[in-house]
Amino acid sequence: MTISPKRLEELENIPESAIDTSDLPELDASFWETAKLVKPLTKQAISLRVDRDVLDWFKSQGKGYQSLMNAVLRSYVEHHAKSSQ
């Protein structure tokens, strides 16, 4: 999902007092007892040769196409890792 710069500016300018958080649950002690720290995976910069039409398709999906390519590869890896167990 992408947000236009205009909409992003509108959201940034909403005063905190105007934001309704009443439907958000409180994070009590029981939440923190089972909470786990999840560190983001670091990305490795690589040079990768792909077919032009494949790259063009991913680029046509818009901003974040490299993250999309990573997500597709991750899905493939996870599927094959499960099936090989």
C-alpha cells in the first residue's frame, strides 16, 4: 500500500489529542511476559542477473519492487524448506 505525499502530510499534521486510541488494548504485564524480541533480518546487497521482462514486471508494480522480489524469494524458500522436512 502506498500513501501519497499529500495524505502523509495530512496524517502528520493531525494533533495527538485528535487521535482516538480507545479501541487499542492496554499492554499489561501478561503481554510482556510472552513478548519476544524480533530483530529485523539484515539485507545483503548483491548483484543479480534476471531476465529483463521479469525485472520490468516487478518494476511495474511500483515503489518497493525490490522488497516484493525478496518476498517472492522468501516464500519460495519457506515452501521448499517445509516440503524437504
